Amino acid sequence: MATPAVLEPVVMSANPAVVWQKILQALASECGRTTFTTWLQPLGFQDIIDDRAILTAPTRFLRDWVNANYGDRLRGLWAAEFPSVRRVEITVAASLQDTPAIPAPSAPSVSHDSAAATAANDAISAPLDPRFNFENFVVGKPNELAFAAARRVAESPSVPFNPLFLYGGVGLGKTHLMHAIAWHIRRNQPQRKVIYLSAEKFMYEFVKALRFKDTMAFKEQFRSVDVLMIDDVQFISGKDSTQEEFFHTFNALVDQNRQVIISADRQPSDIEGLEERLRSRLGWGLVADVHPTTYELRLGILQAKAEKTSVPVPHSVMEFLAQKITNNVRELEGAFNRVTAHATLVGRAINVEMVGDVLADLLRAHERRLSIDEIQRRVATYYNLRSQDMVSPRRAREVARPRQLAMYLAKVLTNKSLPDIGRSFGGRDHTTVMHAVSKIEDLMKTDATLASDVETLRRQLTV
Ligand code: ADP
Ligand code: MG
């Protein structure tokens, strides 16, 4: 016959909520500050049921990470303080807001508030990735405006501009910046209610509400929000009733001076199938773009990643990857992770040759032989010119600059010699090509639009 669990607290004098605070303190002193604040502090204590301590985590991702890395340690700490506990179970805190906060009278200074606030925010909000914070975001020319705007919104107690509209291509850090804003506000201004969700989830929730004839409750969820973030808003283009609902939510929040943050893959005026009044309102605040990465930014991102890995990654390998994997940051990270995972698994040192083997498939795709002809065609299309303009003797600026750019791309993306390139551009001299290459290199340092054009074209040509 098992002893009724309810008797146990009488035997154990400890209050589990206080024990939990003690455990948090122990963890805070034994692991690094970043690990603690990122992974462990967001945990909450819920209950002791039989021999299990039930903890809550704001996201599944965080739960899995804690189970994998701190599961045993948590169990050990609990068992030491509270011998009836044999297991630790972490649930994802979707409904924590229904549970009254557990009073911890003599609680040590480790704050429990942010975890509770996080859980309360999670009713409709999508999970936040703990790695997507400002500290992990590498800033460079292509993203400095978006980064500065995101920081301003996160740090300001009021609403500096409304909405903040972030746009740019896939895998360039928009979602990362939005999560970073959410983490920052949740940590530093826990009284502000922050909701982050994709436009797709917004629509899903809305359709669900329609189906259950519960649109009042749906609206209610947004009424008390202080900061609303909707990711990938291009998704709702053409979806009329979702758009309509979004427009109302958006207007209501902006009118009450609540912060709204939107992301999309292009600027408001370029999103088709969006109603005019919504389109124009989206552009009222600050519109900040994230440009394609530059070589320097890619290198910076790799360096930051290398600092966090236990395997040494030689600089030559980072340069190699920054040169070859140019599409977006997601792909760059993927390549880096593959390389380091491989090195760890088979115990092989990382060098350029090894990277060539491990990433053979990826690199082949990037190294598809490019002809000068194809470069000329792409550049011409990009600038709305005819292919003949690339080889013609015309020297008007609107033709000459794109032609120089094409010469530059021919130089960096193919292994053709300068005289070869000159010949392919209507029989020009190799000094003309040389001049074009250095001209473009110079301009890229000062002209952000041109630099971004170059990267876009380079990307198009190397996929
Ligand atoms: P987007 O939402 O623009 O498609 P994400 O924010 O999902 O892109 O970014 C893709 C991946 O690249 C994520 O893992 C993100 O952490 C990483 N990333 C993007 N930009 C940066 C940056 N500037 N510094 C560090 N990591 C970045
Ligand atoms: Mg995204």
C-alpha cells in the first residue's frame, strides 16, 4: 500500500516553491550567467505530484534543451532537497496563467516573475527561440538599420515608431530580430504583454475562431497586448477576411499607442494582394530593410559561431565558407554546423580540404560553371536593359555602370582572365575591365544600394 502523497509535505517540512528558488540559486552559481538566464531562469515550478517535480518551460525547444543538458542535475538537486522526488518532468507552459502564482515568502533574490510573465504571454504567442537574442546577432552594414531600430523598440519604455516594419529576403535575420525584441522586453519590462506570432498562425487562430463562432474571444486576446509582432505578413496577402481582421487589430493597437512590429519579405508597397489602406498604413512608422549579407558580415557571423564551438575552426575555413556560401545566413549556419558536427563525430581536424568533402553537394551547387554570357543576361535583366547593351559601345551612365558591374561579377565569379573578359564585352581592352573592377569595389564601400545590387546578383548567379 502506498503512502498517500498528501501526507508527505507534513513529513518534509520544506515548501517546494522555496526549494525551487534554492535550486535556481544553486544552478545560478554553478553554470555561466548566459546559460542560466537563457535556459534555466525561464523555468517555473508548478507542482509536486507523487514522486515527480513538475516544472514548466516557456517553449518546447527550451524544455528539450534543459532535459538533455540539465535533466540529471535537476533531478539530483531536487532529490537532495526533497527526497520524495525521484523524477523531474518539464511541461510546456501553455496554460500556466490559470495557476495562481506560488507565493515564496522568504524567496531568495532569483526572480521568478519573468517566467510567470512569459507563461502568461504564451497563450497565443508562438514559442521564442532562446538563441535568437541581441547578443547573438552580428551587426554589419546590411542589417545595421534594422538592428538599431529593433534595439530602440526593445529598449524604449514608450513607442518610438509605429509600426516597425522589417523586411528583407529569406534567412537574413528578421525572425531573429523579432524574437530578440520579445526576449528583451519580457526580461526587462515583464509587465508589458508581448505577443509574437506568424501571420500564418494569426490566420489559423482567426479561422479557428470563426469556425467556433468565437471571434469575440479572439479579439479579446489582442486587446490587452502592449507589443504585437506579426512575422511574415506577406502570407496574408490575398486572404481577404484575415486581412480585414488584421487591419482592425492593427488599427486598434496603434490607436491605443501599443507597439506593433511587422516583418515581410518585401516592402509594404511591393506586397501584392494587400488592400491599399492596409498597405499604406503599414508604411507609416519606420520601414527598415535587411540587405543580403556581405562577405564581411558572413565572416563575422562565422567567427561568432566559432567562438561558441568547442572544435577549433581555422580562419582559412571561415574565409572559404564566407566566400562560397553566400545565399543567406541560414544556409551559412547550416554549412558551419555540418562541418563542426562532422569533425566532432569522426574526430577529424577541420581544414579546407575536409570542408570540401563534407559539403561537396552544397559547394557543387554553388560552383555550377557560370558563363560570362549568363552574367551579362542577368545583369541586363536586373537593370531593365537589353543584353546587347552589355557589349555595345554606348557610354551613357545608365548602361555603363551595369556593364562595369557585370565585368566585376565576371572577374569574381569566373576564372576568366581580364583580356578574356574584355573580349566578351564587345572587344574591350583588359585595362577597361581592370578599371571597372576597382571602380565597383570602391563604390561598394560607399554606395549601399550598389553593394546590395551586387550581392543580390551574386546570389542569383550562384544558386
Ligand atoms: P528570416 O526570418 O529573415 O528568414 P531568420 O531570422 O530565421 O531569417 O535567420 C535565419 C538564421 O540565421 C537564424 O538561425 C538566425 O539566428 C541566423 N542569423 C541571421 N542573421 C544573423 C545575424 N546578423 N547574426 C547572427 N545570426 C543571424
Ligand atoms: Mg522569418
